[in-house]
Amino acid sequence: MRKNYVMMRELREDHDLRQKEVAAYLKIDQRVYSRYETGRNVLPIEKAISLCEFYHVSADYFLGLDTVNRRR
């Protein structure tokens, strides 16, 4: 099972986004986002849900519980 902070970085890079852009979407400082993406801080559930919606992926995929995105 892959850690969600690894998935955060992969999704961001796959979409050619910078941390600052994703942080702005989440309404947080880029430094806070960086701590989530490196696993230094735990990502709050509401931010995880926002990222799933932003990237159009299922929560299972985001959390590494499923290797295929099956978002409905």
C-alpha cells in the first residue's frame, strides 16, 4: 500500500502543477502543503477529500487502497 503523501506528489506532478498552485486551491500556505506532501504532517481528511475532488480520483485510489481509479 502506497502512502497518500506519495500519491499527492505523483498526482501533482502528473498534472504539471506546482505545490504553490495546489496549496492555493486548498487555501493553505505552500509550506504547509509541502509538509503534507513529504509526510511530515498528517493530511486532514477534509483536505484529502478536496484533493480527490480536485484530481477527480477516488478516495481508495488516493489512499493507495486501489491501483485503478474507479471514481464514479
